[in-house]
Amino acid sequence: MAPAQAERDWWQKRLGAYPDAEGSWHHVGQRALTHHGVNGRIDQLAIRSFGSELVCELLVPTAAAPTGIVVVVPFYDTPPLFGEPSPRTALHDRDPADGAYGLRLADAGHAVLAVPWWFEQIAAADPATATARSLEERYGPAAARHRREQTMTALGRSVADLVLAVTAFEESGLAPGARLAAFGHSLGGKLALHLAALDPRIEAAAVHEPGLGFAHSNWADPWYLDGEIPQERDQDDLLGLVAPRPFLLAGGGDGDGAHTLDLFRSAGRRWPAEQGPDLLLHDGGHPLRPHVMTAIGAWFSEKLPRRA
């Protein structure tokens, strides 16, 4: 077994990041999107994973670029990625346009596969947690349910959902010949990092403020690793599994910045000289600024040209 595959197997086993053996998917429907200057079609793909249904949304913009890229974007819920309100944005009195990362990727000509997070779906549907604002109050009960019902880590469950979503997209035939990428901010960055490391079907990935390194974010929380932090490895090892595929770490100095550079550089030794990974640091803190999102969309276009 190749060393990289052995390491990937270690992480998958440690996290329990295996898709549901009985998982399935079906096409729910289709709707048009005309919002914030983006026109396109959204296909809804419902995945059945570990007894729950999650509805993923595939946006193919009318003005899709010839590069033919589909970016997998995990997030709390899918509507805000397209500038649409959700119970979560209403709860926090947020303008959905502020987190419309899917629309910004569509502006760059990329299709987007938005995948919701199981823990938010459970929290939003439960009257006892639907109006909770703190992470512990909102997601703690869902994490406790997960712990009762499943044996894998909560993080592993989330990655497994993403792997099944990628399979559903591939089997749907909705964007044949497209190149697959992954992007995420914060929570989504954590999940996109793990998806790219553990699923070689992802050809490039960009993450913003994931908090690279177990000491640099809330990885021990119940909805991630529930206190079971690996002692023998850190996330430079995980990130190295993306090599030699293109990877971009973007940070504003909060989750990622000078304090995570040692791990980033350690992982970078896995890439051939002068071939990556790439780094984009700004001083904007944790929020994903519009100019940074624009740069990430352009980065995907540069790194994943259309298949010959």
C-alpha cells in the first residue's frame, strides 16, 4: 500500500469518515435562480445518510465558464450560500447576501454543489434548540443524539455526508465532464479540508479560516471530535494528503495566520518544489471579505483548466 493511502486510511479510521453503506440519493426537483445578478438552475439532490435526509443544491449558472468546475461547498445550511434567507440567518439578524459564497463562485463562472451540515438541520428542526444562539446550546443536543446513535466521530459523520454528496453528484450526470473542487469558510473550511484530504475525487481545494491545527480552533467540541484529539498526529499530516493537488489556505489572522504557518509549511513539504500549496493572508480577521472571495474564485479558474 502506498504511504499516502496508508495515511488516508489512518485518518478515515480515526474519524470514522466512511459513507453510509446503505446510503442513497434521489433527485428532488429543480428551480430557477435569479438573484444578485446571478441567473442559473438549481437541482436539488437529497442524500439519505445514516438515517437522515439532507437536501444538497447544485447551482449551474447560466453564464458558466468554459473551465467546467463544480465546487463542493459545505455550510450550515444551503440557502444563504445563494443569498437566500434561512431560519439561522433570521435568528442572527444577518443579511443572507453577506454569506453568499455560492453566488460569488457563480460570478467566477463555477457551478456550486451546496451541502448542508447535519447538526444545523437537526438543531433548526428541534423547537428546543431552534432559537438557541450559542454553539453549545444549539449544537450540543444534536451532538448528544449523534453520540447515542452512531459510533464514528461527529466530524467523521460530516465528512461521510460530503463523500456521499459527491457520489450523488457524479451519478446524477448533471454536469458531465466537470472538474470537482471544494471550498469552505470556517466550519465549511474544516469540512472542505477533510473532504479534499480524504477523497481523491476532489481535484483542488481552497479553505478560509478553518483553524489549521488541533490547538488552533474548537476541534475538541462535541460536534467535531468530542474531546478525542489525536495525540500522535496533527493536521499538517492531514493537509499533506491533498498533495500534489492544488490547495489554497486563506486566513485573516484569526483562525489562520502567523500562528498556523508552521503546520502549513510542514505540510507543504509534501508538494513538489514550486507547485504548492498556496497561501493567501489578509488582515481582515475571521469574516470572508468580498475581495478575498473574488480571489478564491479566480484561483480555481487558474488551477483547474478545462479537461482536454
